[in-house]
Amino acid sequence: MKLSNKGRYAVRAMFDLAWNGEGTAAQIKDIAERQAIPLRFLEQIFQDLRRAGLVISKRGPRGGYQLGRVPHEISLGDIFRALEGALAVYSGEDESAEGDPATIAVTDATFRELSERIEACFNGVTLEELCERAQRQGLKKNAPAGYIYVI
């Protein structure tokens, strides 16, 4: 199983929202810049995340994106499923498999079990846990850009 750039970028962007957002909307261009993700690609990713309800968008001068749920309710599994569908090494759709039926039954059951374990691993890690890890490692938060008033 190989994770795509799209999925890995989505996790980085969602972590950025959880870590730096603190409940406020963040501009997608700022996330793209901080995470070195191409802006156009990140815009596509955020459309998928929005459709899945993982982020919400706000229009206007203080608009942008923010998490659609609290960080402890968003797992890495949620993020990957929003972008790539099921997390599985086995889909159970290979009905045309030829060979010894007993061998196929044993190996198919094993692949199904491995897929369930992989999904459980991704479901077991939340954005809140990533934030706790960042805090333990001393990662500094990026302060939101303030308004500059000039007279």
C-alpha cells in the first residue's frame, strides 16, 4: 500500500488547521505556503475535504477554512477516505481468481483482516494526537497574521 501525495498533503494541511487555526478561519494560501504545497493542488484537496464535512469555508475578509469538527473527532482515516476512498489492501472484488479454492479462501481472509487492521490504525490517530505530538516536540505555532493600521 502506498499513500499518495494528495493524501499526505491533506493530512499536513488538516494538521496545520488544527495546530495553527485554534478555531479561526485560515487562508488556503497561508497553509499552502507554510506546508510547501502547490496552491492549485491544495484547493482541489480542500474541495474534497469540504464535501466530506471535514472542513468548512467562510467567505469574506476574515474568511478561509477551518475544521468542520473538533480535532479529536477527525482521524487520519477520515482524511484519507475523503480523498482516496477505502483504505484497503484487499477489496474482495476479485471473483475471477483462479486456483485452488481453499488457498484463495485462506489468502483472501488474510488480506481482508490486514485491510481491517490498516484501517483501524489510521482511524486510531486523530488530529488532536498530532497536535499533542507537535507540542511534545516543541513545534512553534505560526501566529495568525494581524491587521496593520497605517495613518
